[in-house]
Amino acid sequence: MLLPMSPTDSMFLIGESRHHPMHVGGLAVFDPPEGSDARDVRTMLDAALTRGEVSPLLRKRAARSLTTLGQWGWESDTEIDLGHHVRHDALPQPGGVTELLDLVSRLHAGLLDRSRPLWEMHLIEGLADGRLAVYMKIHHALADGVSAMKLLRSALSEDPGARAMPAPWEPLTRQRHLVAAGDLPGRVSAPALPAAALRVARDTVGEVAGLLPALAGTVDRALHHRGGALTLAAPHSMLNVPIGGARRFAARSWPLERLRLVAKHADATVNDVVLAMCSGALRTFIGALGVLPEHPLIAMVPVSLRGEKRETKTGNEIGMLSCNLGTHLDDPALRLETVHAAMTDGKNAMRTMSRTQNLAASALGTVPLALGMFGIGSFIRPANVMISNVPGPSEPLYWNGARLTALYPLSIPVRGQALNITCTSTDDEIAFGLTGCRRTLPDLAPMLDHLDDELGALEYAVGL
């Protein structure tokens, strides 16, 4: 019996349109093992295609039925056309980073086919330096950034000598098996329904009493310009406009140790430094166009609500914090202090609430943005930009001896937020991925230089 998916997951399906694709993506670059080249790595991936094995998560297909009362639920697709989901692409000459990012920009703009499981993977050859690139996109209803990162991590190994590893789309055991209908993702057997309903009701009753005070506190914090899920202080900017479906993508990596040292000397976090870098870069980028708002830009910052016991769960478990970026301030050190204070205040507020209350408060904070996604006006302006930092692997990772040398995240611009900045890290680098509306924003490449300049300014400010 098909059951509705969570409201958080279904929101990304309901809010999707041609101009608002709702998938996240990642661009991974692999250095072939010694004595091999990109064609050898592709040959191993092609061999996996012939096996036809697909992990349970990537078999999930969005569907509606009478039992979901017309709402979206997940069912398992037992006949997957891997030739549709896994595709081959080649770069034009000279096969540099510019050509790679241009191709990924175009690939990221296309909608996923809802009649199939909601993911694609592109194997990209032709890089002049001999590496192989893999671009994957997966619908946000199926996985948030944290769970997508865990999916990638599970397909890789810390052992450079490991071989016969499954492809990223295959089950870890590489054993085909069909689960019983009652065990399919998103389904429960009919006899289990009463007990499941009772458990949900029991767990929910204790939370409901605390929801109204939590939501009232969220509004009160916004009225007093304090950190939290909701902001009432975001100014209008060039980023807060309707968008088209075409995308621009720009990306660059920096040594993670540079950010760690700034954070240590400023008594801040690495995520604070990421936000401060974005603050300075946005200030310079928008200021150069002569349209920097007088009041500071506000960022919407996703925060994972997954506990250690829930780390393997897929789907979406994210809360939201609004962060004053201090873009009205000239001094990089003051911008970092402003960011740190806003994030600390917001995190302290989150600690006073349960997971359910945090989800409810975060839902309230995203209402202005959600109304814009559905084309409904709101008297509350949404945050100006989405900035997220997804933790990556802490050790070097390999796939059949090919080392992961770069991992660039792609995300979702939406109506009212024409730019999304997402970061993720490998063992020694942090990558910034800038995904923007092609119609709204000029070339995003200068933003990368501004990020680099801002990191240098922060290092100078803390005495490095």
C-alpha cells in the first residue's frame, strides 16, 4: 500500500516547474590510477552498466494513488533503463575547466523525467589533463545535500588498492534482490498500518503542545532582528527576482586548512568563514554593478537535523537559519564577527527546540520563499541568498584506484533567490559551487576571484 511521502520531500515536487528544476547535483573529478587513463575508468563503469544492478534508493519513483489521496509517494521501479539514467558525454577542445563547467551548466538546467526514478549520471571524457569527470543530479525530494553526500561516500573507499568495487548507482553488495511488496520504500503492509498510526500519533501528541510557543518565539526573534529561521530584515536586491530555467555554474576550490586557520584565530567556525567569504564576495560583486543595498544582505543557511543514529536515513532533514551577512560593513573582520554572532544566536535558539519544533520553525522561515516558488506574492521578503556547507569526506577517497580529486556541488536557484552558493569538502580542499539563473545574473566567474580576495583579506585581518 503506497503511503504519502513527507511534506518536506513532496514540497520539492509540488514546487517544480520548467523554470524551477528541483534537483541538486555534484561534479566529481577522478584522477585515474597509475598506469591507467580515463578510458580505463570508463570501461569499468561501462562493465557495471551491463550488470544492470541499481541500489534501492535509486529505484524509488514518485507516484500517486488512491491510498495517498492524490499526494506524492514513493514506489520501487523494478525495470530500470540504465541507458537512460547513465549517459556518456565528451568535452569540446581544448577540454579545460571552462568547457567542463559550461557543459554541466546545460546539463543541470534540464528537468528529470518523473515517469522514472529521479536521477541521472553523466560520464564526461575529454579533459585535457587526462582526468574523468562524473556529473550526477538527483531530485531534492529524494535526497538533500547531506544524504546525497553519504550516497557518494558509500560508493568510494579509503583504500587505493581496492578493486571490484560497485559503480555509484549499484548496491554495495552488488547482489540483485527484489524485496517483498510490503517492504518497498514508502510502503507498509496493511496489517502494520494500525500500529504505525498509533506510533505516529503517540510521538506527535507530545510535540504539538510545544509548536505554538516555538513558532511564536521564531516570529519574536525575527521582529527583534535576532538569529533564527525567519527573517523580516532582508532588503530587496538584484538576486530577489523571478528567474528562468537556464543556469550558470562556476566553481573553485581552496585548501581547507586556510579556512581552518582563520576560524581558529577568529574564534569562529569554518562555516562562519565560508559565510564571511560569501559576504565579501557578494558585496564586491553587486557593488561593482552599482546596486548593493544599503542594508545588509540576509542569507538562508540550511542546518542538518540528523543525529548520529539517523545518519544513514535518506530524504530531507534540514532546518533553516537566517544570517546577517554584514555586507554594509567595509571591514572584513567586522563582517566575520557579524556572521559569527548571527549564527551563534540562531544555533542557541535551535538548541532550545526539539527536532519537530525546529522543522516547524524552519517551515515558517521558508514560507516567503515557498510562496514565491508557487507564484504567490508575499508581504514578507525572503532571504536574499541560500548558502549551505555540506560536510564531505575527511580522508582521500578512491573508486577502483581512481582518486577523487575534486567535488563541486550544484544546487537550486528559485524564484526570489536567483543565486545559490553550496560548499563541500574533500579531505584537503573545500569547493564552492555557485549556481545561478543565467537570465538574471551576469558571468559568475568574477565571484570566484572575489571569494579568493576575501579569504586573503580575512587571513590578513586575523594576523596570518
